Amino acid sequence: MGNLLLLAACFLLGIILGRTGRLPANAPATLNAFIINISLPALALLYIHDLPFDESLLLTPLMPWIVFAAGALFFAGIGRWLELPRRSIGCLMLVGGLGNTSFVGLPMIEAFYGRQGLGIGILADQPGTFLVLGTIGLAVAARFSSGTLTARDAIGRVLRFPPFLAMIAAAALIPVPYPEIVRFLLQKVGDTLAPIALVSVGMQLRPSHLQGSGRVLLPGLLYKMVLAPALILLLYACIAGADGMMLRVTVFEAAMPPMITGGIVAMEHDLDPPLAALMLGIGIPLGFLTLPLWWRLLEMF
């Protein structure tokens, strides 16, 4: 309960700071850069190193690829049915197909499942969500806009991403036990993720352009926060026979609201920026209501 209250308090504080202008307008970008370059690498070095690998964990990083691929098909059909502009369809594919598995996902996992679930969450985020965004996600953004992205550029972005590099380093260091002082430092640095991430998310909440956007916003949020996790639960529990912590955390990550970085990429490629902002601004606070429901449901598995 304490972790959940911390998340809510930091999110509300971010909203207040964003509305009052007490911090510079570019503060969220600075906070996000701190998370990407410091907090997330520290968590990856700590929890990936300690994660007991087995075949069942292979399903976790596969989840975001399934969610994105199914979402692309879903939004292509919705787009044709609603006769949406090409850029709006691309926005839905990018923002509605990628979950906030790090900035929101990891703090929420810690709140509901404890720190023992963070390693699984990082597996869903790094070789999962991030790689989807850095490869086929960027390709979708380029296809639905006027921009282009070469395969070399896409690979370079992945290989230069600090949390991904930290994940590779942590996996390579598994045979080497960490000294206690290293564990202490990594834990303390990693602890900064939850408060800083939720302050950043709160500052970026901009529910403008809501009027008249319901018919596009609704299918985007419905897929990301209801249909996608239901699909993963069906595939993993009923077909693959998964269970336990791996199943719960993986489906919980599938239920996360839209990814902030995916929204930023959509905006940078001019893929209906108002819709991207709404997906983030409405979806993230909505997650505070839907995620506890998913947690309750997953306790049955």
C-alpha cells in the first residue's frame, strides 16, 4: 500500500508542478533522460543479474511483440471501418500497440508484486517493448509519415540505448557475484525510478483536444488496456500452460497504459500528435483504475 500511495502522490505532484510552472517546460525531458541513463540501467544491472533463467521466461519478452502485431491488425481494421486518416492509424498502431512497461510498469510491479517481480518486468521491457519500438515500431512510424529510417539507424539506436547495454552487461556478469556495496549502490540508484518517473508522467498530462476524439481514443485505449492483456492471458495461460509469478507479471505488463516514448516517436513523425497526447494523458491515469482490477483477476492464476 505504501508503494501505491507513493506512486499516486508523485503523479499528483507532477500534475501540480506542470500546471503551476514551478519547473521549466523541458523538465520532463530531463527527468526522462535521468531515468533512461541512470535509473533503468541500475535496475537492469541488479535484477537481470539475479534473475533465475528458465525456458518459461522466454514467453515474457515475446509478449510485447505479440501485442504490437495483433494491435497493428486491429487498428488497421478499425481505421478502415472508421475511415480514419492514415496518420491517425499509424498513431494508434504505435501508441496503442506499445505499453508503458518501464516508467509506469516497473513502479506498478513493485507496488503490487514486490521487488521480486522487477526482473520479469525488465525482461518484458528491454528485449520486449524497447526492441519492438526500436525496430518495427520505428518502421511503422516511418511508413505512416514522410520520414525514413534505415536498418543501420534502427540497429544503432538499439545498441546505443543505455538500459539495453546494461541488460547485456548484467547477463554477461551472472557468473560473477556482486559485492554487497555494489548491490547497495545499484539498489539506491534504482529506487529513484518510481518517484521521478511518476512526477514526469504527471507533468506531461495534457487532456486537451478531448472534444470530438472519443471515437478514435476509445478503441486505442480499449485495445491496449483490455483486449491486449486478455489476449496474452488466453495465449499464455490457456494454450501455453504458463502460471505463477511469470504469468501474472507478464499479463500485468501487457495491461499497462500506452508507452510515453512511443507517443513521443508518434509526435516526432507527425502521426496525429493530439491523439498521441490524449492516449498518454488519459491512458496513464486510467491505468491507476484498471491495473488493480487486472491484479485482482490475476491472483486467480
